[in-house]
Amino acid sequence: MQISWDDLKTVMSVVRHGTLSGAAQELGVNYTTIARRIRRAEETLGLHLFDRLPEGYQPTEPALNIAAHAHQMEMSEHNLMRTLQQAGPPLSGGLTLTAPPLLLTHFLMPVVEAFTDLYPNIDLTVLARNDVLDLTRREADIALRISTSPGDTLKGLRLLEQNTASFANADIANRIAQDPDTMINWVLYTLHAKLPSPLSKAFPNNRIRMYCDDMSTMVSAAQAGLGVVRMPMFIGRSTTGLVQVPVLPPQPYPDIWVVGHADLWASPKLTAFRNVLVTHCKANRALFVA
Amino acid sequence: MQISWDDLKTVMSVVRHGTLSGAAQELGVNYTTIARRIRRAEETLGLHLFDRLPEGYQPTEPALNIAAHAHQMEMSEHNLMRTLQQAGPPLSGGLTLTAPPLLLTHFLMPVVEAFTDLYPNIDLTVLARNDVLDLTRREADIALRISTSPGDTLKGLRLLEQNTASFANADIANRIAQDPDTMINWVLYTLHAKLPSPLSKAFPNNRIRMYCDDMSTMVSAAQAGLGVVRMPMFIGRSTTGLVQVPVLPPQPYPDIWVVGHADLWASPKLTAFRNVLVTHCKANRALFVA
DNA sequence: CTGCATGCATGCGTTTTTGCATGTATTGCA
DNA sequence: TGCAATACATGCAAAAACGCATGCATGCAG
């Protein structure tokens, strides 16, 4: 029975941040997981590593020792990564990504930024499309899709679950909060061309103000105060001026997947992109669900 | 999405041994687990780490790179362990272990040897008893027990599952193999004072030669050729001169536990002993089951 | 050439790990 | 003093990791 290297890394992270939550954020897991790993490390080593204080985890001396040595291990890891990077030819050539426009504008920009920073020799092409491109014809190398299944012939990875909810601008939100009986104007997506079904009973007066086939336009309409729009929560939450209104409780919505060729899936370029992508998704999962 | 440190360690181990099975043995897990960790590492890094040959896993150059850096990390880990050892006062004082005699003689000797080597300042007392000592009265600090539950008031850890089977010396085994109708003489434990129930139909002639209340004596009887004895498989397999005979198919038998005071359970001394113990159990699990 | 041993791939059921929901304590601020 | 925010503990359900059984390929000894 030996101590796990990942548990040493966890101890180091808690020493660094002083809190479970901080370490959890750094490592991209839930803080309860951190707590359990610490407990496991303590049991394995037979040492008391942290004092549990209301304001955080206070490291004992052995914990500081572990952190110092884990830091050395971390440096070895970083050296390794540099070596591996330089060993192969630097990643270069083209890479074509396709994703729904609103996902790109409201969520993926940091991914694109980090990726182009990390791999400056890759020529990244971004195709902002709501229609599904044919990856088998190389219309794109990798795609982000909102659907319930990854597709049969392609390789895929489920990145995020998400919900929809109702959003409006601050004025309307205030009006609704103060008078639940006020008339609620809806801007509906033509694909779901009727009022959402489980409308909260607390808001009896609803009418359809307009239909629209483009979600970007609907977001603008909501900002301009034309009414309430049902949209994926990540859009409403990351659009300035919009706040959630309780008219429609959060609803399930198809997941977000990353898919690609089975052939190219394991290639260094696609793997590199996925790593950046998955990290960002893990760190922001709460943005997408109720 | 970052590479797991434990996966780096796994890659290093496979590079060292050249086979999944070798690495699995070193790390104390099943070889399929090793295969999955390697695959995961390859997917995470986007690199082909090993050529799968029929005679083993042949490392590629990036795998050798990983192994070299993981070796550095391993040295840091060893430094850490030395530091932690020396930081606290060296473990000393008394430690009393109790265990069934046959488990001690046939399986635990390497544990005792390794532990006393590692912690020369601890005075280890071994009480070889088949009766259950009262740990709450400090008759012993830690106990190995063969039972179906760890006990209520004590802390416990299930170490091993095990089976019983029928064993005899080579002469008798040969006779049975050549003539299934030969008379089979049983030496029975007084606690289960009748012929085992699911006797194989292929061996119709059985009789009871003697009863005995002590398993050590029964083992000697089997060695001397007095007949067939049902015993835990680890005993039969680790006794020179005994071989398994198919008269009685392997039967379930209570698990092996290590138990101790809840208060002392987390203490450095007991933890140190458990670590040595668990390592030895993991490496020899196959000795105990059919 | 056959039998046997070693090593690996794959599908299935179980165990372990992880995440989530709820509840408590403390701090800071109104 | 009361309310919101932060940090943690704990019980439960979902997800991931793991071990095992089976089957195939190769190498070696008889």
C-alpha cells in the first residue's frame, strides 16, 4: 500500500490554496473529492496533515513537507511536457473547427485564445454554423454539437449537460417580480412555436409577441426589452443586461458534444485542442445547469 | 485536462518491465487496469506510447521520455518518504499482533520480516492464537481475523477473500487421479464434523478416517498420507508435499480481516504495519482463491 | 505437429470513486 | 441583531475504474 502520486498533488494544492474549494477549482473536481483524498492520504501515511478550521484547511508540518516534494514532482512533470512538445515536430498546419455561433461567442472564446496561444503554428479556421457540417468529407476536423447522441460513425465525447430557462432585461424582470399578474410577452423560437408547457402557475398572463428563427436576434430582442426569451442558460447568464426570470422553470436541453473523425481523433492536433477544451468545460460546468 | 501523475507512473512501470503483467504485479493491480491506463495516457497526450507486440509492450521514444521523467518524480517521492520518516520521532515502543497460527506460519512471515526490518525500534510481539483476543482490553493492538464481519466496535479492513479445497499428498493424489473409484479417506475438522456436502459425484467412495480439532495436526496428517483434508487453499498451496485433489470443489470460506481499536487505528505505528500488510496481501491474492 | 505456457484483447458484473443535495458553523456587513 | 456569503461535513445516487472470465496469438518443449 503506497501513497498515490495524485493524492500528493492534491495535498500540495490544498496547502497552496488553504481551502478545499480553492484546490478543487484548480484541479477541476468537486471539493468533496478533495476532502476525501486528503482523508485517504492521512490514513495511508498515518499522519495528521491539516487542521480543519472553519475558515479553511491549515497545513501541519508534514503537509508542508509533502507540498515541497510534490512541487519538485510538478517541476519534473513540466519538464516532461516541454520535452514531449519539442520532441515531435511542433504542431502546425491547418485545423478547422465548427461550432454553433452562440456557443462560440458566449463560451468558446477563451478556448480559442488559449489554443492559438499554445500552438501559434497551427492555422485555426473557425466555422460558425448552426447547420451540421459533414466531417467525413473534411468540411471540418472537429465539431461542437448540441445533440442527444454523438452520431454513429464519428468519435465523440460528451462535454456538458445544460438547461434552458427564461431570461429578460432588468426592467422586465423587476416588473414581473413586483406584479406576477403583469402581461408577459414572449419571443419564441420558430422551431418550438408555442408557449413552453410547464409555465409557472404564479404568472397567469402570457402572450406571444413575435416569432424568430435566429437565437442571436432573440437575445438582442430580450436585451432591447421586447419580452421574455427561453434560451440555454449559458447564453442568458453571459449576456450583459439579461437576468433570469422565474416564469419558466429550468428545462432539460440536449447536451454539448465534441465530435470528430475516428481516424483523426487520436492525432496530436485534435488531442491538443480537446485538452484545452475539456479543461475549460470542467471549470465552467456550473454556467450551464440550473 | 491534464495527464494523471499515476498514469505517468504506470507508463514508467510498463517501460521497465516490458509487459503489462509485469507492471501489474509491481503496482499491485490487474493487468487489464494497466492496459486501460496506458490507453488513457495515449489518448490524453495524443501520442503512441507502445507498440503492442505478442511478446509484450515495446516502448516508443516518447514513452522512454516519460519513463525518465517519472523516474525523477519517483526519486522525489522517495526523498519525501525519507523526510517524513525522519521528521517524526522514529517509531518505537511495543506493538502486539495476534493472528491465527497457520496464517502466521504460511503467509505472514514475510510481513513480519519486512516490518521488523523497516522499523527496528519497534518491539513486535506476535501472539499466535486461534481464539479471539479482546482488543478493547489491549490484549493486542491489532489482529488478523477470519470472519464474515469486522466486528462492531472495532475498525477493520477486509484484506482477502478465500476458498477451501481438498488437499492430500502426492501419492494419494495420483491414486485418486488414476482410479476415481478408490476409497477416499477423510480427516475431518471437529467443527465441521461431517463429510463436506457438495462432494464431486465422480468420486463415489468416501469414508471418515479420523477427526481432529487442530488444523496444524491435520496438515501433518495429510502430508503423512493419512488421507484427504479440507483446508483453506493458501495452506494447502504453501505446504510442501500437498497438492489439491478434485474430490471437493473449492468452497466459500470467511474473509480475512485486519481489525484494531478505533482510537489507535490511525496511529503511525498501526498505519505502518497495515501498509506492509496490505502490500503483501495485494501481491498474493491469487494464493487464496480458486 | 501437438500440448502447454505466456501475454494480450474484449465483454460483463462489481466495487470504488465522484458529484450532488442538504445541513451546520463562522465571518462580514447592513 | 439579522441576513447573506463562504467553507465544510455527510448521506445518497450516478459515473468511472476495476477485476474476472473467455478467447486469440505467439513461442517453446516434447
